[in-house]
Amino acid sequence: MEEDDQLFEQYEEFRRRMLDGRLESYYDEETLIEVFDTAGDQNDDATRMAVLSLAARLHPSSEDLNARRAFYFYLMGDTPSAVEILQRPHGQHILWEILDLTLNPQKINPETGSDITRLLQKYKPLDDEEAIRVVDFAALTGQLQWLIEHAAEVEKSLDYPSTLYYEIASKASETHDNDTILQATEKLTALEPFTDYFWIMQSRALAEKEKVEDALQSLDYALAINPSNPEARLLRAQLVLLANDLANDEIRQDLEALYREYPDNTSVARTLAVIYETSGQEDKARELYLNVIRTQPDASDTLPLLLHIDHSDETLEELWPELSDINDQPNLVEMANKMMRQQAFVEASALMRAAWRHERLTYGFEAMIEAMYCAGEYAAIERQLTKEERPGFDAYYSPAVSLIYAFTVLRLGHRKATLEFIDSWLERSRNVVVPAPGHRIYQYGVETVMRCLESLLEEFRSHWKAKDGAPGVLRIELETLDPYRPRVTNDDMTLY
């Protein structure tokens, strides 16, 4: 740990001098390698570029630095530059070989673990950067599990075994491979039991596997090491939510304190708001959601949470100027579709109607009508499609909208109007100009449903005339026929 602190201080000193324009005229090769690798740990591309610039001038023949340069260009998406550097004459180095295999996958041995075993036998010991690239290669080629299973042997090739397990856990987290994360963090917490972040990584993986009690136990270790760790405190509050322990005042008070310490942390604010909401304090939750939307650059994750407790037109009108980052049409439609998949129909409808009022929709019109229908807003749909609210679209606009309109009119109890509309639509559909082959198939499906709906209504027309009510099978068949089957309804399929 002392060595790590020294490397970080060296990196910070280099960075300070770089920002002040006071870099030394000479740095030895080892220092530049250490600063480059530490800057990589900090995701500091500016410092890494400065190191590579100095390296090209001071140590042009350094295998370590040139291989790092080629890999850096590859990781930044500049594959042509990486290939060009790789093709220059160079000596033997594990980074050259890994990059060559990465850029030329036909050279990869199909036998699992073969290339990694060969490289580890050929080049040892490995420094941290080299170990990271071995893990990257294993992840790229689907050999991460093999690497963790053979970690005891791999360790022998490393200066610092913790790097291996940390990188495995980090790579596994990208695909939510929690079993691999737990295997890696078990090793990490044994090697470095006083590193709080390793316990936090373990806790997250356990939480994703719904082992909440075990996850909380891992967090207890992290907080015993560093009681003020904000990530651990936030995760503990989130786990309390998962455990439905809403009466835990101590956790809520700690999260309130954490929010005061980090008022710009959206995850803290949202988690606290959810705790308020689930404990019946919706006013407090609403204020937190509003504050996040007004002060943070990206409100896309917060707006659906606000709409869950306040989807009024007034609130959306008040917030609309603050939603410039999401109120373009693709983002709005995707957000509404996500809400629909989560069966948040009322919220999706409110968002799409606000977008329509602000003229932000063209192709999203169908999505808006579908959301309104699933939210049970039948009278509003009828007004929208009969041009009482805004001209420009009618019930014949598209097959999907037409079908929704037919069921809408029926749910409003207008039996005669439903049959008249179906007859009219079927007549018009015979003369429609089909814009594309796929559209014809789409329309044919709608026609089929329309005809089935018409047949059902005709079959029970005598019951309407007799005022004696239709058999219960009518409602069942109509509900089955409805492709949207709204989950939120404010009617009882009024048919009489």
C-alpha cells in the first residue's frame, strides 16, 4: 500500500507540472511507465497522452512504452494507428503479442487457455499493465472463467496478484457475471481484507443475486474499515429498500446526512426519494426528484420516478424547459416505450401528451395513442382523434390507431358508432395506397381483427336491442380480441 501511495504521489506531481506547463526536461523510462499506468487507473487520458509524447522524444526505442502507445491507440478506437505501430520492427513483449492476437483473431488458438498459458510461461513476471491486458484478452475471447479457475497458477507470473482478481471482477461486472465476481472478490478480500472497495464489489454481486443478508454483511466489513465511505453508505440504503426494511430510521437518517454531504449525487438523491415515497412521504420525494431534474444535466432516469407520483400536466408544463436533454423525439419515444414495458401506462401517456402539446412528436403519435389507451384514457383519445383538441390526425391515420379507435369507441359504450366506423374503415382500406410491402402485412392483420370484432358485435346485436345484456362470453371474447388489453382501465367494457 505504501508503494501504491508513492506511485500516486508521483503521478499527481507529474499531472500538476503538466497542467502548470512545468514538466521536467527529462524523465527516465521507468518513471514514465509508472505515471502512464497510474494515469490509466485514474482514466486520465490527458496525462497518458503527455507521457506518450515525452516517451516518443526521450525513449523512442522503449519496448514497454511503444507497446503501451500501440495499445492506447487501439483502446481509444484508432485501430489504423495501432496496426501501423504494431507493424514497425519491434522486439519481444507480451503487449505486442496480445495486441497482435486481438487485431488478428485468426491467430488465436481455439483451445481454451492455450494462448494465455503460452504467454504467461514466456513472459514473467508481469507488471500491472500487462496483467490487465491479459484479463482483457481473456474477457474478449470468452476465457474469463478459465482464468479464474487457473488463477492459482496465473498468480505465479504476477508481481501483484490483487490486480488479476480486481480486473477479473471489473470485467465480469460489465456482463453482470456475478458468480465470477464473487470468486474474484473472495480472493481479493482474503489478499487485502482492509481494502473497503473489494467488500463493496462483493456486496453488489451478492445483491444482484438477491442475497441481501449476505450483501449487508459484506457492507458491514466495508463500513468497519471506512465508516464514511459514501458508496458503501448508499449501497446499504439501497439494500434496505430491497429488504423492505422501511422502518429503519437509522439508515434513512444516514442517507439524509449523505445527501447533505453530496447534494449533487443523483443516486443518493433518487434513493432517498424512493425511501420517502415508499414510506408515504410523497411530497418530500417529489421535491427531491424535481431538484435533480432541475440541477443535473441528465434527467432521463429521474423523470420516470417523478411521473410515478406526479404525472399532472401542470408539473410537466412547469418542467418542460428543464428537459432539453431528453425532449427530442427519439429519446421521448424510447422513454415512453420503456415505461410501457414496465406497465407504467399513465406515466407514459402523460409524457407523450406533453411532447405532443410541445410539437415534439411526428412518428411517435401512434405510441402516444397506445399509451393513452392502455392508461384507460378513452374520452381523451376520442377527442384527440376527432380533432376536438388539435387537427392533423384522424381515426384513419394508421392501422394501429384505427384499431385502438375502434376499441376506444366500444369501451365508451358507442356500439352503433363502433360498427359504423369498422364498416367505413374496411371500405376505405380496400382503396388505400400501400406505402411498403411490410405495411400491407401489417394492415392485413388489423383488418383481420376488425372483421372478428365486427362479427362478434353483429352476433350479439340482438341482445343490445332486447336490452337484456349479452352473455358473459361476449366480454371475455372481446377482451381476448383486444391486442392491447389495457392493464389500467377506468371502465368495465361498457356494452349496454
